[in-house]
Amino acid sequence: YVGAAEYDYDIDASTGTILSRDYDIEDDFANTSAGVLDQDSVIQIVLERVPGATTNDIRMELDHDDGYYRYEGDIIYQQREYDFEIDANTGNILEWSEERY
């Protein structure tokens, strides 16, 4: 744990290779549909986390759940799958995980 963030890792005990990692943050601020970021802005946020990936590698949708607007999606790039959830009002990454194929 660091602040409000929780980091989880799966590591191969024999090689030390990180097999998967997960980042999760609890964010209790109020979200409204006013001020929702456009999809292109969110795409730029996630592409900064995965150098070399392009918009063709991303699948995402805007979701409204429990009073919050969030973009949920994934990036499949270079034999890895990155799953993410982003606050649609602020652009904060709420969840981020990575797994090798």
C-alpha cells in the first residue's frame, strides 16, 4: 500500500520475473456526467502507460455504475493484456493490471 493505492504482484519464484501486476485505488469523490472527459483524452492517458501501443490496440467504453462515470477497457499489445478503469471526470487511473499471455 502507498497512500490510497494498493499494488499486487505475481512473481515467478524461480526467475524473479513479474508475471502480472495490479494497481487499485479507492476514490470516493462525487462524479457527475458534466465534465466527462472525451474518449480521445482518455486514450492518450492509457497510451502513455504502454509505450508503442496505438489506438488500434485499445478497446474501451464509458460506464456509469454506482453514480460514477468510468472508462473501462483493455489494451492488448506485445503478448500482454492491460486492463484499466479510469475516472471519466478527472482522468485518474482507478485500476490498472497487466498480464502476460
